[in-house]
Amino acid sequence: MLKQVIKTYEMLRRMQTLSYNSRWQRMVTTWSPLTTAFNTRPEKRINFTKNEGLFGIPELTSHEGFYVLKEKAIFKTDDLIEEATSPARTRKMVMIFDELSDTLCKVADLSEFVRLTHPAVNYCSAAEDACITISGIVEKLNTHKTLYNALKTVVDDGDTFETTDVDKHVAKLFLFDFEQSGIHLEEAARQRVVFLNDCILQQGQRFMAGAVNPRRIARSILPVAILPFFPSDGDNILVSGLYADSANNIARESAYRLFLYPDAEQERLLSEMLKCRHELATVCGFPTYAHRALKASTVETPEMVDMFLDALNEQLQPRAAKDFAIMQKMKTSECGSNVPLAAWDTPYYTSCLKRKYLQASASEFSPYFSLGACMEGLNLLMNRLFGINLKNVEMEPGETWSYDIYKLAVVHETEGLLGFIYCDLFERQGKPNQDCHFTIQGGKVLPDGSFQNPIVVVMLNLSQPRWSGPTLLTPSMVDNLFHEMGHAMHSMLARTEYQHVTGTRCSTDFAEVPSVLMEYFANDPRVIRSFAKHFQTQEPMPEEMLERLCTSKHLFASSETQLQVFYSALDQVYHGDHNLHRENTTATLRMVQEKYYGLPYVENTAWQLRFSHLVGYGAKYYSYLISKAIASWIWQTYFEQDPFSRNQGEKYRRGCLAYGGGIPSRLLVSNFLGRDINPTNLTSSLINEIDNCAERLKYMDDHFR
């Protein structure tokens, strides 16, 4: 009976697939297998066989497997601690610590991903329990004096085994991780560090929740003219955002002033968090929290960040002023001569000018960006640069957390399999609404000399394909796809000895470089031309349309970059000299805005109280600008002339990506680019790009008007 059911199901499934494919093939007959796979609607399959386990992990055929995984991690951790603290150990200390890190990360990273994304409540609960268990183990390790002393002795005096520069660098990173919890301090100071970390965590969580809460305001105290712009809640109106895209100037201004009105509780939370961070840093021996956060980064010190921001700001001011002058003309034409440009206007007029350049809405470009075509474009690019093919792999039953997941094998033409990328690309209820990259398993050299291949997940939130055609992406979605795949390929191509420094496990201000660089490829007409074809006819995107799309992405680049400089400078000041913002954080905001931004502060607003990145990026928000400067520098040096150069691709892989975080990032970038990482060189790469884009915009104006 069961065989008959299976046979009937398979017959129906084939008929359904043939019916869909026959309609598709009447329109398109020459798509590649990869394009066809990603342009085909994922199917729900009935599973009549035994599950192989989530991600192919045998223990995870059910949610109860998390209990087994965490127990195994506990036992192995105990064994590795005993080995590390034994006077008779038989291998390098850094190898033991990396195996300890790998043991915990395999469970922690997997559990964190499942906790956030799995649609089944029992899996989420079991994964959360595993996360708590691993966190508890880490807490115990952070107070294990004997283990700490064993590592510190090796870092200070050298190992009894021969070590390389990479060994020494990674050992220092492990030691710094240890000392983040204050284990090197006297007990009273260590307990204070533990207390402060807990306070910072709680304050940060509450601040982030408050940053997104809508503003509820009594209708009776507001002018009648603005009430229709906002939804009502009884006798109140709700303002839940900035209305930045609204064509109504009054709506934009009202939303800005109301949503960003100062909030006493948010001010208290932010001030207390900054105060606790400053005390934490000083207890641990750092002048400021910024000094603590930037240790082992590419720029290394907050003084270097300040010099970079000041140098970039000086170059940007006259260029940004031209952007604002254009926006002012647009606003004057629209609203009248006596209405000055304000902070709530810039997103709106940027969008207006982009639409003018595009001469089309973003959706009109989408037919040329089917998901399958974009994946084929990535495959072509990876093949040309690195000799890599992305192959869609049939998965075993139970291997994924949802039916609509794709699995890519990353295969090199001579080296073979490099790792796996699971593509969780479609929106679904309960899934985080965020484009991101997760590491499930880091790459590393195993004791037998083989390599533990990386496993990662790329997550987007695209709409499901319809029966009438594939999922179509907007230009911004294409950028996001290339960005996240940049992270994934960093993980695939980093062939490091230790997983603690593999791929994206490097300094924050270098981790974004490969993904930002991929956006340069996604914005290059030569690259887009290779895959942007109409999903029904395979006609390439018209040349003028293609040029306008690529050019439009650089509109108002100076003012947008200046805004990032302002955000970065504010973050540095907040986490620098604590005396500068003792009055309140809004006074600091006003002071920084006057120096670093071309539009004035708006009275009775507190934008920073909605800036949740102050929690996650504390003193590191500058990383976006540094990463963009380095990525731009790499692009101009290696790929601007030919974005498909295999020779340059190999140089980039071998000289940059392969090391992950195994070499200090400042040394890595300096060696790769052949020049020192300093404010002048970093600023030059961004300003050169902005000026080149301005010339291109001028050419477009002259050529197409």
C-alpha cells in the first residue's frame, strides 16, 4: 500500500512539474540549470524516508538532538580544558584553544540561527536552551584562572612548541577575548566588570526597543492640518516613522519633529549605557570605551578614526554643499522660495532625482533581474574571477528548516568542494525581516590535515515566485544579494588554519570589505550586462536603461557620505571622552552636527535616541566608511579596468580573502594594496570615486538630454 502511495505521489509531482515547466519552456528554452533552479517555484515534498538531520547533522533528526549536541560539547570542553592546563600537553596551545572555540561555536552558531529562523516552536525552544547552555559554559571559561594563566604564559613567554606569526596572532586574540571579561583583574574589579557588562546588556536591549516604538500623541494638542497624515488610536495619533518618501513637505516635517521629539527615558538609557561603557573601559585599563572597542581593528585607535573622519569631512564639505544646493533648487521649485532645505528633505529629493535619471520606476527594471538570472550572474562572476562554480544540490530529507531553501555547493575547478551555501531567500511568517549572513560551521585545518569546509546561510526576504513566473528583484535587492554573497564567498575562500579567524571572523572594520566590494561589481555595467536579461524573452536590458541604472546609484554621493561621517563622528564622541556629553546626549549631537554635517540641527529633536546602531556598533559605526574606503581602493586598483580579470581575482583571493582574520587586518590590507593604511590614502580612495562619479553624471546629462 505504501509503495502505491509513493508511486502515485511521484506521478502527480512529475505531472505538476511538467505542467509548470512546459509553460516556462514555451517562453524560455536556453536558461542554464542554475537559472532554471532558482527561477522555479520551490515545492513542498512529502517525506516517506527517515530524516537525515538538519544541515546533515545526524543528531538533529528531531529537536531533541540539541540536547545531545550540547552534552557532547560539554564533555569535549572539559577534555580540552584538561589538555590545555596539563604540563604534559602534546600540541600547540593555540591549536587546543581553537578546537575549544570550534566545539562551542558549532553548537552556538547553529543554535542561534535555528532559534531565530526555524518555523517549528519545538526546534526554536530547544535551540534557545542550547544557546543558554553554551553561554553558561563560556561564562565559566571566562572565570577559569588556570586556563587563562596557561594561555597568558604562552603569549608572554612563547610556547614550548614551534609557533608561526599566525599562531602568535591568534593566541593574542584568544587572550584579549579572555580579558574582555576582566579575568586578569583583581576579584573586586572583575566582579565590577561582570556587573557593568550585565547593565550594558540590559540598558542596550531596552534602548533598542524604545528606538522603534511609535510616538503616541494626543490629537487635541496637534494642529488640525497635520492629523490626516497619521493613523489614529482613540484620542491619539501614532507616528511610527519619518515619512521620508512622502511628497508632502508638511507630512515630512511633522513626522520628523514628532517622531524624533526628545524622550526622557530614552535619554536616561543612552546616558547610563555610555556611562557604564566608559567605566568598563577604564576598569579594564583603557582611556575610553572607543580605545577598548578598536583594539585589534584595522585602524587600531580612535585617534586614527578621528583623523580619517576630519580629513574626509574637509574634502566632502564643498562637494556636499553642491548636492544640497541642487536639492534646495528642487524644493524651491516645488514649495516656494522661502522654504529652506531641512534634514527631513534629503531622502525625498534623492529619490526624486533618481527617478528622474532612471526615467522608470524600480519595478520596471525587475523583469531583467529574475532571481535565477542574478544567481547565474554571480556564478559567472565567481567562475571568471576564481575558477569557481555554484552548483545547486539536491538535499536530503530533513536537511532544511523550510521547503523553499536552496543549497549551493561551491566547487573549484582544481581544488574541488570548498563548502556549502544554504540560500534562505524567501519571506515567511516569523522569519527575521533582515538580509544577513550566518556562519553555521567555520573552515579550519583538522588534526589529520584535511580541511573542515565552511557551511553558511545567506538570508534575504524576497517574495515567493508565482506560477506565472519567477521571483523578480528590484535593483536594490540585487545589491543586497551581491552584498550577502560577498560575505558567503569570504567564508568559502578563507582557507585558514584556525576557525577562530576564518572568513568574516575578523575585525569589524574589515569584515564588510568583501561584501561592499561585491556591490561595486553589482553596480558595474559590464557585470550587469552579463546577466540582466528579460525573464520571458531573454532580451538584454537596453543599453541606455542599463547606463541610467548604474549612474543613478551615485547621485548625491557626497551628501550621503557626509551623513555617514556625521553618524560615525557622533558614535566616536559618545564613546570617547565622557566629559564631552555629561550635560545630555542631544547637546553633543548638536555640537557634532555643526562640525560634520551641512544641514543644521532641528530644535527640539533627538535623532540619536532612535539610532539603535549605538548599541550594536558602539564605537565601531565608522566601520562602514573604512570598509567602503578599502573596498573602493581595491576596486580602483584591481578591478576597475576589468571586473572579470582572473589574474586580479586570484591576487585578491590569495592576497586578501584567503587569510580571513589570521593576519592583523591593517597589515593584511597594507600588504595587499602596497600602501600604508592612513587617513590620506583612505580619504583619497573615496574622494576619487565621488569625483569620477560626478564626471560620469555630467556626461550622462550632456549625452542623454
